[in-house]
Amino acid sequence: MYHEPPHRSHASTAVPAERRRVAIVYPFFAHYRQPLLRELLLNGQHDYVLAGSKYDPVGGIPTMQLADEPRFIATPLAQFRGRLLWQGGLIKLALRSDIDCLIYLGNAEFLSTWASALIARLRGRRVLFWTHGWLRRERGLKAGVRNAFYGIAHGLLLYGEHARCIGIERGFDPDELHVVYNSLDVQQQRQLRARITEDEVRATRHELFGAAQTPIVIAVGRLTWSKRFDLLIDAAATLTRSGHPVNVLIVGTGPAEQSLRAQAAGAGVKVVFFGPCYDEPTLARLFLSANVTVSPGNVGLTCMHSLGYGVPVITHDNAAEQGPEWEAITPGVTGALFSQNGVAALAEAIRQWTQDASIAAATRRECIRIIDERYHPAVQRQLIDAAAH
């Protein structure tokens, strides 16, 4: 089995703040939020309640089952004019005398958030927006609307340091720009890492490609054009021609799939299209069978998913077109950043991370360490607790 690094305690040593009643307001609660929300509900320094819809109005994201959760407040959704949204019940929530702090999903297209947050502030409640924040330096009307919207809140809960830096440039109070990162189910990943043996990994590699020695590059996500999986196939073809073949495992489906299949067949690259997979034990076996994860377009939670299994990540280097999770990648330690859209640069990055048949133990430890120390539900809970003072 894989040897685990020592488990790190996330117990806070800070002086406890006054216990408050905090409402977390989302349009709906995606299933991947469950570990963090359970952490807040069970171990939070404050009394948390959840306000949202029971379902995703678009229907594309599995949601948490909250019908039996006593601290859940159902708020129905109404969508109109494309992406604009009104969340019923938020005005009433802002008027409640037993709520001290409200944490809203910070999306300016949610019109009810503007109204509810303004009312909450006028009534002396603490207001926070939980948001990606600034991904790039914007100008014009879009920048003005974003800054006006964020200005309603006392502070922002941000996913990464890049957004915080831009926020400071925009004149926001650095002490109210709280980086709380992102996370998945770290405990489940830890259990699966301990359970899956080296023999199972070799068997999985053989089942997928008929051989266990050729390095495997895994890509996980919806197969859309913006993900640029075509660059991965081109890079794999480049490596094959240079005498360094790799097997490519693509997990997911989407509108670009048929084009990618045709491209792989024409390039002579060995690609397995696994299809969509939401079963975590299966995903664990697939990640642990790979040498490296590649996300040629922007990378998001796939980065956390991969690093949580000790697998380094390669993605492009343009911060303005990246998800905040890319900050977990330290080049040469937990992955690589290649020149955006550069096939040769991507091929070279893959070559460097597929020199050996398996991932070095030190690399696995470093990948897991950054998750345990930063991208962990217990760490997020502590940071959110502190921000909701």
C-alpha cells in the first residue's frame, strides 16, 4: 500500500471568538461541498445554518441531500433573462433578528443577493461574499459592476491569493480579503489511498492499456473545447514520435469527444476514453494508476482531486485564464506550468513527469502535504470561522 505522511492536526490555537449565528446562502449546495459544510455544522466555532434550494435549476450538478437537515432553510429559485436569478426568502432572512452574519455566494447576477445583503448591512449584520473574486484585471462597466457589488459586503472569502492581490489593487481592505481556498473530501481520499494496493494499481493499468510499464497521463473533466484536450493529444503524438510514448486516459464526456477520438486515431496516440465517472473508489484507482494529471486549459477542482491522491498536475501558466486552484502547483514539486497553448512546451512538461514508471514517494508526499495544509475542509472551516467574527 502507499505509505502515508503523518496526519496533521488542524486544531486551532487561536483564542475563541464570540459564538455567532451565521447563515451560508447559496442558490443550491453542490455535493462536493458536503465535507466542508459538514465540518462547519459539526465543528464550527459558530452556529451555522444553510439557506438554498434543494436542487440545481440547470440540473447539471448533483446536490447535497438536505431535506432532513434541521439547520437547512429552503429558498426557492427563479431564473429569468438568461443567467439572472432571484432567490426567494432572502429578504426575510436578512430581516431575522437571530442571524448575526450572512455569507452569500458572491455572484452579481443573483439579484436577490444585492437586495438581501444591502438590507442585512443596514440592519447592522456582518455580510461576507464567498467568491472566486477577480481572476484578471478588468476595466470598464464589468469592473465597475463587480467592484460595486463586492463593496456591499464587509469582506470577501476568496479561493486564492491572486484574487486577493487584485482586490488590494482595487482599493479593498486587505484585512477583509480572506483567502479560504477550496477542498474536496480529504478524509475519503485518505481512506482510499490506504486501501488501494500496488497490485491493484498494476492490474488497473493493465486493464486499461494492456501493459503496466508505459507511463499514463490522465485528464479528467467535461470534454469541451475550452479544456483544450486536443493539445494533450498533440503533445502525446509529439512524445511518441520522439521515442517517449505515453498512454492517455481521458475521464469524462462532452461535445468535443468525437473530435478528440478522431484526432487520437489520426495521430496514432493510444487514448482510452473512459467516459464520465462519479464513483470515488473508481476515480481513486484511475488517479493512482497515472503518472501525472494534465489539464491543458484552465484547472479547477481537478487539481485538488489529483493532488489529494499524490498525483502531480500540469496546466498552463496564464493566471488571467486560470482557476484559483492552480496556486497549489509548485513547478518541479507538485507539477508543472507550461506556456499556454504550446504543444512543444506541454510535451516537454509531460516528458519530465513521466521519466519513471511510477511517481516518486517524495513527490506523492509533497502533493498530499499541500492538500493537508491548505486545501482541507478543516483548514477552510477555521478560516471561515475567523472571517465570520
